[in-house]
Amino acid sequence: MNYEWIISVGLAATLIVVILVLVAIIIYQRWRIGDQNVFIERFIRQNEELRQKLKNAGII
């Protein structure tokens, strides 16, 4: 049996698996960052609302 063929198929399969893992990591990180942005947006919105309430009350 030709060992070069076996090695090349094994390397190709390894390369495909590595690429798929990297794509999965990228998708997961984008999902995490998007999830964190929702909380940051909510925090900023609440901060602005509280600042507006303080301004209306004449505290600042």
C-alpha cells in the first residue's frame, strides 16, 4: 500500500478538522461579544435614564 497516499489523506483530514474548530471558535466568540454588548447597552441606557432623572430633580 502506498504510504504517501495514507499520510496525505491523514494530513488533509487533520487540516479540515483544524479549520472547522477555528471556525467554531470564531462563531462562539462573536456570539459572546454580541451577548456582552446587550448588557453594556442596557447599562448605558439605565445610566442615561438615571442621569436625566437627577438632572430633572436639580441634583446635577
